[in-house]
Amino acid sequence: MIAVINLPLEDLPAVTADEMREVDRVAVSEFGLDLTRMMENAGRSLAELAVTLFRPGSVTVLAGTGGNGGGGLVAARHLANRGIAVEILLASTSVSDVTARQLEILERMGIHPEPEPHQTDLVVDALIGYSLSGDPRGPFADLIRWTVDHTVLSLDIPSGLDASTGMVGHPTVMAAATMTLGLPKTGLVASPTVGELYLADISIPPAAYRAVGLDVPILFAESPIVRLR
């Protein structure tokens, strides 16, 4: 179930990329959460949102090299487990260790990276998270351009959008919906690239937010995914 929060987005705490990076650091170093656990939570919720909103028969997951890409690969696994036809494309074969682990699981399931994308009902954009600096380049830019004629669900940030400033890069994904993680990012507010905005619980405890000076209300009492208006 997805809950709709009628609280205006501007009334919720929004964080810059640096602030979210510090929240993640505190969650891991002081509360013992690990990236794999948070990645699993993100990917499972992303798959749930994809099915709920779009009811796709086929999904193409575009995965980057870090945690954002890993979350997309987790979503690919959950979608495949639901009987949905899934293909994955990697922006680079050089990926982080935790992302490589998610790729290994998919390959054991018989889902291997494709050399190029094909026609699909839905594109999951898991290319670039909040760590973007400058315009996307190379294969990242090529895959973003390919999404132009497709329905796109973005993970955390539409790839190409600056998470802190909202500056639209060249190119940037134009998402039908975006599922951001933990807290909204300042760059998402009022951006035309975001589409419908959802927020997912990745199990960061309220105390972790308080540790960095953020006062965060209880957001996920009804559902681990909420829609922000």
C-alpha cells in the first residue's frame, strides 16, 4: 500500500547532497546499518512502486556504478520474481563491490546485462544518485538520451539533475515519477524533471536524523512508500 501525505512538500525537511551524505554516514558508522541493507530496502520499494503505478509487462533497468545502480539491480530482481520481463543495462562494467554483488545474483538468475536497450513498457532510471557533479558524460549521457521516448521511474534523483541546486544537466531524465530515499532532496522541489514524487523508507532511524540536527516527523507510519504533494 502507498500512503498519500497531504502535507506540502515544502513543510518537510529537505536536504542537500552533502547533508544526505552525512545522514548516510551516521546511519552506517553510529547505528550499524549497512549499505547492502539500505540498498535492498530501496530496490524492493522501487519494484513495488513500479508495479503499483505502471503495471508493466516489461522493464528495462539502467544501472550506474554505485549505490543508485545497486538499488536498481535489486529492483530488477524483485520485478523478475513477480514474473515481469526484465532487462538490465550497465553504464559501466566497473561497479562498486555492493553493486557487483547485486549483479552477480541477477546473473545467477539468468539475467545478464544487455549491450543495448530494447523497446519496453517502463524504464527504471538508476544511473546517477545524489553524487552527480557536472553534466552526465559518455554512456551515462547516451542512456539518458535514450529514455526521451519512454516512461521513466527514477530512483532518488532523475539522472542529470543536481540533487542540491535543482540545476538541470545536459542531458537529464524527464521522469514520470521519482522515488527519493530517506528525505526529499532540495533539488527535487518544484523541478519539472521529477514527475510525481514519492519518498521511501530505507530504515534510517529518526535518531540518525537528530544526530545531524534534523527534526524529521514520523513519515512511514502507514506505508514504507509515501506520495508527497
